[in-house]
Amino acid sequence: MKAFVFPGQGAQFVGMGKDLYDNSPLAKDMFLKANDILGFDITSLMFEGTPDDLKQTKVTQPAVFIHSVLAAKAMGADFQPDMVAGHSLGEFSALAAAGALSFEDALTLVSKRAMAMQKACEMNPSTMAAVLALPDETVENICNSITQEVVVAANYNCPGQIVISGSKAGIELAAEQLKAAGAKRVLPLAVSGAFHSPLMEPARQELAEAIEATHFVKPICPVYQNVDAKPYSDPDQIKANLVAQLTSPVRWTQTVLNMLADGADEFVELGPGQVLTGLIAKIRK
């Protein structure tokens, strides 16, 4: 069975999507449509911008989404997934590629999500860090023991790699304890805030209204969602999980394990980079 997976924020690079624009008339039309929907020339930023341009959340999230979905559409009849999943932002790409919502509606939601997250980041200075070579349970216990600050396990990327998210003071406190517990490294990430943590609550509320007002339909295959790593096809359940995703951890390890258990024997990553391909290889071991 074939599983298609879609990356999240962090996979972007200058020049992303240019090959699709040049070689697929359909992709070219949709790139131009994306400029109109967003109200700025995202194609120029994707093809010729600077790395700093692409790091802005309001640019990064739509850029990764556009590249990912247009890569699926450019496949035409060859895009026949038995199941799909996306990492964080990539869940929107997976849903659009699988037909649960239109490209236009999904891009509008992604743009609103990016703006809402950026606003939440500015309200609460916060950050994230990758923790290497500690069991999940150890990371969770240390985060749970810190009650004076916000710090949570946010991304379960693969065995031995968890990203924590929270206030800057919370991340510093956790980093000290995680290193003392035997973490190989605790690496600060170049992000603008504490994604997938309680500090994203203002963004969750804002996005909930937009998602509720958007028309979703049953996707062409099950979509494995981040909040609990399980497959969904019911539009109302998909919506509820998308809203919850902003303040909940991304359970990527569990998602891939569930897809494997349900028969996935081939994974295809669509979008910029090969980050998920690398994580899947580690999970399959």
C-alpha cells in the first residue's frame, strides 16, 4: 500500500517549486492563483527570495503548502494514495491533496493559521528545542515536572528525537535537566515561537472559527492526523482534529507506526526536501 506524506515548516529552501512552475502548466496557473489569494507575490519569494524572506511564518507556511500540493497535482493520475499524512502544517497539504478541501480554501486557512501563530508568538516570547537520544517518557516526565513555566513535548519526530516547546525560561530549565538525564544534545531551533504548546491557544481560537466556516468533504483515502496518529475520513472529525492540532503534540512516530501496521509498504514524500523520508527510515528500523 502506498502512503504519501507532506512536510511542515522548516523544509523550505530558495528555488522551491520552480521546476513545477516551469514544467507543469497546471502548476503554473495555480501558482499565479496563489499570489491572488494571498495578496502578495509568493512565487517570487519562493523562487528568488532570501532564506530570511522564507523564514517568515506568513511566507513559510503557504510556500511549503503550495509546493507540496502542486507536486501532488502535477502527478495527475499517478497520485493514487491508499493513505496520507502530513507533519504539522503538512496536514493541510495532505488534506488538500486528498480532496478533503479545495486548494483555494486550504491555502486561505494556511495563511490565516500562519498569521494567527505569528500573532500568538508576539504575545508570548517563546521557542522550541530538539532533544536527542532520550526516551520519550524521560522527556515527558521532565517537562511535566516543570510547573512554574510552560514546556511540553511538541513533536515526536522519530525514536530518540523529540522537540520540546514552551516559554524561553521553560526551555532553558528543561534543557538543563534533560542534559543531566543523559540527552546527547538539546538544540535550540530557529523558530519564532512555541508551536504545538498551550501558548498557541490564541491562535487555536482564531483558527477554529475559520475552519468551522470552511467546507470540508470526505477525502479520497484516510488521513492520519497529528493529534492522535489515527486515520480519519469524516469531515467533522477532521475539522475538530485540525483545530486541536495547534496546541497538541505532533505524533509523527506514532503516525508512521500506525500506517505501517495498516499495510503501508511504500512512502512517497511530496514537497520541499526529504526531512520526513529520513525520519521514516529511522522509525522503520
